[in-house]
Amino acid sequence: MAAEAVRPVGRMLAGSRTVSRRHALFGGLCLCCLATAGLSPRAYAESFTMEEAGPGIFIRKGLIADADAENLDAIANIGFIIGKSGVLVTESGGSLADGQWLRGEIAKRTDKPITHVVLTHVHPDHAFGAGAFVADKPVFVGHAKLREALDARGEFYRKRLADLFGEEKTGPVVYPTMSIADTGQIDLGDRTLTFTAHGPAHTTSDLSMRDSASGLLFPADLLFVERIPSLDGSLKGWLKELERVKASGATQAVPGHGPVRVDLAPAMADLTAYLIALRDGTKAAIAKDVSIDKAVDTVAQDQKDKWKLFEHYNRRNVTVAYQELEWD
């Protein structure tokens, strides 16, 4: 997989380097943040708390940071929903250790069985905690394209996580056992979770979920708040899928990154504004025959003060957008 990950894509532009697909594939996991010492299990456990985002809905706010040996990739919003018949894990965490912490939090609040674990997309900060739940024998729910994405990237991600904080804390690649190609539902007895499989957007395997009891939407990384969005699928597709999210009728949501619960309309407006700035700025650079090397330093700079980690991800987003839009 490592060889595939560095295969050049796109054309060689005058005065610019060939763009490495490895940069686009890693989608939110920065290897430059390798730390030399991790937190003790007790210190790690005491670093996070669960917030009740709705009746029976518990969410942990992820750190606005890159994965490193200290945070064990605990950078996404993860949590669970308690129903009459069992527990559904909304996001499993970024590592085996993160997933084990989440499982412990579930045990503090209920002795109901963990019946479902949702894998909202391929990125490791959302999927690599799944190994902590394998012994529960739940249904692992994912997009119909997730298996393909995990085949292509799963082992690559696993090895890079193991480089960060060791094999024993990383966990295995876990595949979905229930695939959603369009829509689907899960009944927890007193509440129903309705799933939507999205076209290429943030990634090629984005899955959103709506809870009937609270009305909350769980768009996962289709919605970033505070933390700059990470483009790893299709810019045009993401803007298209956001229209579908708006049409869901939900008024509040649990984003993949940011506060555990937000008003959907303003959060969507902020995200859309960034993606439009990225699209329009990239198109303008291409039209003027500006190389990728120069475009990454100029496109969407008016958004700089609106997003945390902007310097970490905007350049990569421009690179991915340029590859998509240069042949339009």
C-alpha cells in the first residue's frame, strides 16, 4: 500500500512538482506531529469527558490537533446512543486505546449490549477504535464504498498509527458487516436511526445518520466546525452533498469535529463559504495558469482567520481541489 500511496497523479506543471497522492490519502493524520512519550492510561482517561448532547446521546469532543503519541488520535467527536434494546456507537475513536476508553464510558452509563458500531468513513480518527468493540460482536455499519476504501488504505493507515504510538494501542482494520448503498435504518426499540450513503464528498465513503428520538443529525465529517475541513474526496461532490444535508430538515447536528452539538444552518454556511472560496480560488488560479506550488499559498487565504489548523490543511486542500478542477 505504501508504494501505491506515493504514486504520482495529475500532470507535471511547469515550475511545479508532481503532486504526491500520499498527501491526499492520509486525510487528517499528520506524521509530523510524532511525540516521544505518551500519556499514562489514567492521565489519558482524565483528559476527556462525555457530554450529553440529547436524551441518551453521549458525545466526546475531539481535540483540535493532529494525531500524536500523546493524544492517541483522539481528535474526532465520538460517542454513543442508548436505546431500549441496546447501544449504538456513533463513532468508534481514532485508535484501539481511544475505542477502549469509549467502551469504558459506555459501561459507566449502561449495561445494555453494544449492538451496533457506525464507521462513518475511512479516516483513522473515526474508524480505528472499532477494534475495541469486536468482542461485543456488534453489527459494524458502513457505506457500501467503505470496504473498497479500507482495502486501499486500511493497512497503510494502521502502520502509520503504529509508528506513532505502537501496535498495542493501534488496533486492527475493522470492516463493515452491514453496508448502506443508499439509505437504511436501525431500530433500537424506542428510537430509529436512519442512514444516508453520500456520493464522493469529504471522502468516497461518507455516511450520515439521523436519530428519530432527538431529531439530531450526525453528518460526521461532512460537517466541520472550528477545525478547517479536510478534502479527500470531491470538492464539487461535497458542495452537492451539503445540499442534501440541508434538505434533511434537521436543525441541529453533531459535527465530526468541533462542539458536540451545533445549530446546523450557520455551521453549514461557514463550511460552504470555505468550500466555495476553495473552489473559486482554485478555478481562478487554473484559468491564469498559476502552478500548484503558487496556488497553495494564495487560494482561500481570506478564510485563514476563520479556521483552526488552517496552515496545516489548506495547502493540501488546494492541491486536491486543483487535481479535480484542472481538467474541467
